[in-house]
Amino acid sequence: MAGLIFGGDQMSDWTVIGGAGATTFDNPQPALYDRIAAVKALVGEVPVEGRLLFSNVGKFTKGIPKWVLMLDGIEVEFPVVDGSMRNDPAFAQFSQAWSRLVGQLRPSPHLFTNL
């Protein structure tokens, strides 16, 4: 979302003000919490975290809300795992959990209604 983003943890609606005017949307944090809970139910004991990823064309004017991550910070918060990690027992646990999760994925039917 390009423009100035007005959003915060306690706000029910967030707003982006850009070249095309203002756009208001629901605070995405509650939906993120629901998605994290759904993933946790599928993967079991493996730790699960979620983030709301925004590109760098938008700017939060009053600070970045909880769980929001700007695209230019993704490699800082989630560094690339090198090949030596594959021997770590935790890697096997995460790999098994990832396979369980991917096995449960189905396309959302409403995504394809306009094709």
C-alpha cells in the first residue's frame, strides 16, 4: 500500500492516504491471530509466529504496530538458514511440521471466481 499508513494496535480501522485518496481497511491483526491459531492446530508443538508484511512504499506515521514487518526488514527478522542447519534436530522437527501444513493447504475457491 503506497502512502502514509495510519494504524495501531488499538484501532479497529487503518487508513492509507496516498495519491488516489484515502482507503480504510479493517485492522489486520485479529485475522492474523486467527491464522496463527489455525497453523498451530495443524503443526502441533512447533513454535508458530506470524507477521503482517507491508512493502516499503507505505510508511507508518506513528510507529509500526505489533506484528507488522516492513519488507526491507524481513531478512533481519528471518535470516536465511544455511545448509549446516539441516543437521540440527530442530530442523527435522520444523521440516515435518511444514510437510503436515502443506498437506492441508487447499486453494480458496473465491480467489478464482473472476478468472
